[in-house]
Amino acid sequence: MDSNRATAETSKGAAVRVGVRTRSLSEDRLRYIRQLGATDIFVDHADTDEEPDEFNDKEGAQTVSVGRDSIPTVTELTAARERVESAGLSLTGIQSLPYSLYGDIMFGREGSEESLDQITTLIRNLGEAEIPILGYQWNPRGVVPMRTSPVNVRGQALGTGFDLAELDDPHALAPDLDREYTEPEFWDNYREFLEAVLPVAEEAGVQLALHPVDPPVIESLGGIPRLFRNVENFERAMNLVPSDNHGLKLCLGCFSQMGEDVSQVLRRFGERDQIVFIHFRDVVGTVPEFHETFVDMGNFDTVEVVRTLHDVGFDGVAIPDHVPKMVGDDDWRHRARGFTVGYLRGVIDTVRSE
């Protein structure tokens, strides 16, 4: 095993660690991440269509499959953790629950109980496998595009963009829905979800981390409420069923899109110890029109943000989230991700030495 294990590196007094999200757990992918100096892995399970990632089984690529009727066993999760650890890294969490698991719960449909059973099984299995974090979101997939037209950013790298005006009719009922849903309905369903899963998470020693809705525009799209579109609704979420095992997958890009002062948001939740891990990305512009860019040229000041994390005593992982596509990048955008990891490590080391 690499003698510079993540635990050894973080014992030097650094509070903020830099991790990476990846679907592939191939030997080459893990070696590359370790070579970048990252310490933690959040696995993008095979069920999601975010961050498409092609891999070839002949090259030894492996991943974790999580979906409806596809809950990894303790043995499978332990094997994944040990595979990551053998590369000198820590398997810190599952990046997110797939919509196939939480959709019925969100809408209060038939199948909710079965979904809750599968999610709580996953949480228990993660705890037994010593994988401490499960990210999740409360956002329907495929109802409205997360992004619309791409945008050229520095050096003609390709960043994703969103413009509400490009949608034909954001208030038209989404396909497969027979009616519009209300916010009170969604809050009631969300409370039932928390009441079912948080006691299990507490028993298993697993932290659940809530991600904002993306894009955080208007109260409802396609007849579906977008609950986690502002700071106030996140505070409501944290107070709804209070638990030390519940916090934020705090996506800086989403709060930047909202037009929030990102450092103030970090203080607001960081001082309450409600930040589980950080999605580190930024955008230019705010809703209803914005585009993603490199982390050193967006709305917020990266150095100020890292100083804020240091000031509030954040002891966790920041991971590059979406990154622009650079020349020569693969589908995982290994060059842009490598740039972001290196940039963040440099800023973190600088702030730590001040």
C-alpha cells in the first residue's frame, strides 16, 4: 500500500482535503487520481447518467452499481473500499442516490415503501462496509434539462450553460405526469423520507448529504416543485427532522447560480457543522442565465472561499464537480479535473500556511 495514505497526509493539520468523484475504479483511474495528490474518492455509481464515463472491462475497470433492485452487498462495498485503499486512497462515500430509488418517494407514488426499504438497506450496508457518506438530491431527472446550450470559456474550453429563455414552456406539465404537484405535498413526502432513513443512518454511522436542485430556477418546473432552490429551504430541511447524521452536499456552483454570497453560505451552515462535503465548482452569471467555467474565473473568489472553510473549521472533503471540457479530454474530463485538483490543492496549502 502507498505509504502516503490519505490518513497520513491529513494528519498534518490540514482541515480541507481534496477528493475526486469517479465512476470507474480501474487501476489506471485510481493511480491517476493518486498521482494528482487527491486523497478521497466519491464513487459515481453505474446507475446515474451524470458525468458519462466510458470504461473497458478488459482494462480492469470496476465500479459500484446502485439502483432499483440493485443494492450492493456489504461484501461488494467492502471490496470496492479495499480496492480504493490499495491505491493509497480512501473510499469516502457514494456520490448520490439515483432517481430510480427516490423518485417514487418524492412523488408519494406506489412503490415508496419498497424504495425506502432498499435505501435503508443501502445505508446499513455502507455502515458495515465502513463507507461513511451517502449523498442524495431531491430532484426529478429528465423533466427539464440541467443545461441548455454549451458555452466557450477560456481558450475555447467547453462549459455547460443554462438559459431559462431557451425552454419552450417551463410551466408545461412534464411528460408522464397527470397533474401538477404542490410544495406542501413534496415537503410532506420529504419529511416521511427523513423520518424513515435518518434513524437508520444514525445507527449505521452514515452521514446523508443533501444537494441543491440544479438549476435552482423558479418554484416549479413541469408541474414539479423544486424544493432546494434557496438557502431558506435548506435550513428548513435541516430542521425538519434534526439529526447529527444529516447535512449538506454543499455545491458552491449551485449557490453561486442562486446569486448568494458563497462565503456567507459556508459560514451559515459551517458554523452549525452541517456541511458534509463540498462540490467545488463555479459559474458566470446567475439564474435564469449562467454558464459553468473554470474554478479560478467564476462568480466567487476561490481563495476567500477556502479561507472561510478554514475559519469555520471544516474538516472534510472538497471535490471538483462539473468541469469544462479541455482539448484532449476524455469523457470524464481528466485534464480539466486534474487542473482543478491541482489548483485547489495549491489554494488550500497557501491558506493553511497563512
